[in-house]
Amino acid sequence: MKRSVVCLQALSVFLSLALPALGQFTADEVAERAKWEVFLSEAPIVKSEHVGEGVTSPWKLFLEKDGVRRAGAWKNVNKKLHKGVLDSWKYEIAAYRIDKLIGLDMVPPVVERVFRGKPGSLVLWIDFKYSLLEIMEQKIGFPKKAFEALPGLNNLYYIWGSLVANDDPTQQNIRYTSDWRMIFIDHSRAFRSDKLYSEKLVFGANGIKRRQTDDSPFLFSRCPRALYERIKALDLASLRQAVGPYLAPAEIESVLARRKLLVAEIEDLIKKNGEDKVLY
């Protein structure tokens, strides 16, 4: 079974009991994003080390300025893989900027930063307690309170993955904080723009990804109203302004094509089940 399918099926099992909510970074953390963007861009690098995990060969950079010391994960991968898939550091920045644009608030701050004479993406290092891989391998159970506070994350995950065409998730890239908030990292293989990914969503009723057990789709059934409205409001001008330096015109057009498909699927759910059952 392919790695991404294993991850998706495990995610469905672990999150199927969760309740709905929007955003996993707190309001205070969201308010500080601009501060961390400046810090990541300008703080001197005082130490660096190669990160052992990850196929994109990232570095952990330690930065310090005005008595503040934080770390960031830096990568500058930019290469074509199988079937024309592009693995690019630029997609990390594009994902973060779109996360801000739609108010998802589940992607850590990312900026462009030169290291060893090369441009790359530098994402703020978040202290995670577990990855989904560790939860699976160690058979760690979610605390009861976590189910009350961490909700319908499968819906958010599928909606987000559909919008940015991230169809290569790994169990390492879904992380949980010590208080069981879920954060998304690693989008360097997102933003597929070939015909298939402009005409279909990765997830959903007619999604590209299917369960290998019974060929059923990975469905989403609910969506925060604020997220739905912001996705619906995405247009060429707003995307160009947010991600113009990091996505090619065809990739931006593909995001808009998926936005249209995503909105149509949510509207279809509303027609079938009623607005109060879908939007919250």
C-alpha cells in the first residue's frame, strides 16, 4: 500500500471522532506571525545542523536577535520527480501565505531566507510532542479532552489538501503539540497543476485519492463557515498578490480551478444535507 494512502486511512481512523473547529494556532500565536516572519528573515544564524529525517534534506537553523533565540527548518529543494511532480521550497511559502489568506491558521510561519548562498524556505520550528507516525507506531491514544477540543480535523485536512493539491502526505508531516493541537508541515510537493489536478480534487466524492480496501473516496462532510466564505472569495488578484513570486501562472490558475470544484462540492453537500449540517 502506498505511503500516502496508509497515512490518509490512519488519519481517518484517528480523527473520525473529533468535533469541528477552525485553526489550531491560538489567537495569540496568530497575532505574532508578523513578528516571527521578521525574525526568520533578519535574525542572525548562530548555529546550523542537518536534520536527520526528511527526503528534502532540510537544515535546522538556530537564530538569535535581541535576546530571542528560536530555530527554523530550512530547505532549498527544487527538482522534478516522477511523472513531472515538482518538489520545491517555493511551495512551502505559497502554502503558508494561502493558509493566512483563508484563515486556516494551521501552517507555521515561513519566509524566504538565503543560507550558504542559496535561497530557500525557512519555517519557524514548532515544538511538537508527537507526529502521526509516532502515535500509530506507539499506539498512543488521544486523551478524552482532546476529542472535545480537537475536532473534525479530517474535514479540515481534506479541504486544505484539496485546495493546494497536496496528495503526498506522510505520517511525519502531521504533528501534534503537547496540548493536542494539530499542525500541518511540509508542502514542497503540493500545488500540482497538470490537467488531472485542475479537473479533480485530491479528496472528496470524486477525489483522486481512494481507499485501497474498497475504492471509496476520502469524504469531507462539514466546513467552518468562515473558511468556506474565504475560499469562495479567492480570486486571481488576491492569489497573485499573495503568492505571485512563488507560484507560476499555471499553478495559480490551477488553485482557482480547485477552488471552484471545492465550493461546488460544499454547495452540493448543503443542498443534500442542509446548511446547518454542513457549515458551522
